[in-house]
Amino acid sequence: MSLTFGIVRVMEQKLDLLAEKVERVSALVARLRAEKAALTERLLAAESGRTALQRNMESARSRIEALIQQLPEGKT
């Protein structure tokens, strides 16, 4: 009977270790999901900022080109 008890005890220990590993993996998955969500949010904000900068640059380019057209031509 002690052999059976020993086997059961070893199996319980292995199950406990497995449960701990599952808990750690679960916590890691939750942390990685939260990190992914935060990174996705930052990426969307960066892309939005980049788009706004591109519009500002195009607007500035258009204004500069309009000003260049207004400059008198050089006399040679």
C-alpha cells in the first residue's frame, strides 16, 4: 500500500508543477495581450501623427510653390 501512496504522491507533485506552469503561461499570455494592445494603440497614434505631418508638409510645399510662382523672374 505504501508503493501506491508513493506513486500517488509523485503524481500529485507532478500535477502541482504542471498547474504552476499553466498559471505562469496564462499570466504571460495575459501580459503579452495587454502589451500587444498598448503597442497597437501606440502604432495607430504614430500612424495618425505621420499622416498629419504628411498633410502639413504637402500644404507647406504648395504654399512655397505658390510663393515661388509670385517671385519676379531674374533679368539676364
